[in-house]
Amino acid sequence: MENENQTMATEFLFTAFPHFQDGGFLFFFLLLLIYLFIIIGNAMVFIAIILDFHLHTPMYFFIGVLAFLEIWYTTTTIPKMLTNLISEQKTISIAGCLLQMYFFHSIGITEAYLLTTMAIDRYLAICYPLRYSTIMTSQLYIRLTLGCCFFGFLTPLPEIAWISTLPFCGPNQINNIFCDFDPILNLACVDTGSIVLIKIVDIVHAMEIISAILLVTLAYIRIIGVILRIQSSEGRHKAFSTCASHLAIFLTFFGSVALMYLRFNAKYSFFWDTTISLMFAVLSPFLNPIIYSLRNKEIKGAIKKYMFQSKIFIFYPK
């Protein structure tokens, strides 16, 4: 009878944003500039790879797909953050919260699979250069990309579907800057801490993250060993430069993921929770176009050729 008399929540309230109340407009414009840079920068990388025939290789294909995913990855969270920074109503409907969680995690998981696939691609290219073109065919890397997308969008679906069945009748305050699993589960009217399914899901997620990190680590140990045996310094530099950008993005992405989801029972302060959330949601997409356009001569040249000269993005430096 007690549960029947409780009022069911229809929306969630973000309580983290009052901490930014004093500088709301300053944070708004700063985050807006970052978001615009992410969208434009990644779009430039994506379009340049499509337009330049010389970049139609497996490595650049994966980079283009990653840039495309980064655009939608940030779009799932940042627009709502921007609204909450300047709006008095810092709320989100339960359905909207579930959709935000699903697309944020499905795209994020797809990126994790794709980054792992990119490491395998670099491993094959450097460790087996004579066989690389016969192994990594266009059919294979397209299938690998579709597989990353399929399993990425499938993986969080059962958990989101299960959370949608939970009753939310108590406090509806989310102490975070976007919807995520733990803050939402803490608001359910059932004792989710004792549910075996959650513990199993947490273990599976932890194993996926650790497995990806170990796989990429082993691949790069082998890659570095092969690079060091290259006779010419120019050859070593060229081989390493093709991996350095990917490794930087991988470390940034998985470093923030590990801090976010491998904390186990550790509790962080509001400052560190917010910092880690921003790293997870913003830092990697922000660095992606910087690393790939400034460090990669081919992409930088394609951006200048197809966008600066055609005056699509007239601010890009010569």
C-alpha cells in the first residue's frame, strides 16, 4: 500500500548545475565554443577524407568514421548541458534521460570497438606489411566498422530496457551533468545494490574495458618492437607517426573511461566527478580533430585543399 501511495516521478532534476550558477553564461559560452569546435573540426576531418581519393585507405576510413561518431557522441550530452547552464528549468524527462544514456553509451562503446579495431589495423600494417593489402581489404574494414556499430548499439540496449522498467518514486535529483547509469539507479525505488544483474553487468563492462586496454597494449608492444628494428631513422619516424595519433586518442578515451567506470566502490568529490565526466564526454572529441589535422600531413593537406581553397572554412590557416 505504501508504494501505491507514492507519487511516481516523471522527470529528473540536474542538481550539479547550481554549482555553476555564478558563472553560468561564462561556462555556457566556453562550452558552446568547445562544442562548435568539436562539430566543425571533426566534420572537416570527415569531409576531407571523403573528398580526397588518396585518403581512401583502411586507416583513414577508420579515422573518418571516428570523426563522424564524435560529432554525434557530443551531441547527445552537450546541447542539454548548454540549456541547463542558462535555463531555470534544469530538468529532463525520464524518457529523454533513457534516450540520452542509450545513445551516449552506444556511440561511446562503438568508438571503443573502433579504436581497438584501429590498433589491430596498425598492428597488421606494421608487423605484416607484405600481407596487409591482402588481409585488410575494403570488404573487411567495412564489415569491421559495421560490426563495431552493430555491437556498440546492441550492448547497452538490455540494460537500458531493464532500467526503463524500474519505478522512480522518490527523490528525482541527479547529481551529475548528464544522465548516466549509477546516478539513475540510485534514484530507483528498489534496492538496486542487491540485484545480481547489476553486479554481473558491472563485471562484464569492466572486463570489456580491461580486455580492450590489454589487447591494444599488447599490439603496441609488438608494433614498437618492430619499429625499433627498422634501420633508417626516417622509416622509424614514418612508422611511428602513423600510430602516435591513434595511441594518443586511445589513451585519452580509455583513460577517462577507466576513471569513470573502473572506480568500483571509490567515491569522488563533486569537482572530480564533474571533471571526469567532462573528460569522458568532451575531451576526446575535442582533441580528435587537433591530433589528426595538426599531426597528420595528409589530412591537413586535404583540409586545406578542399576546404580552405574552396572557402568552406575560411578561418583554417594556410
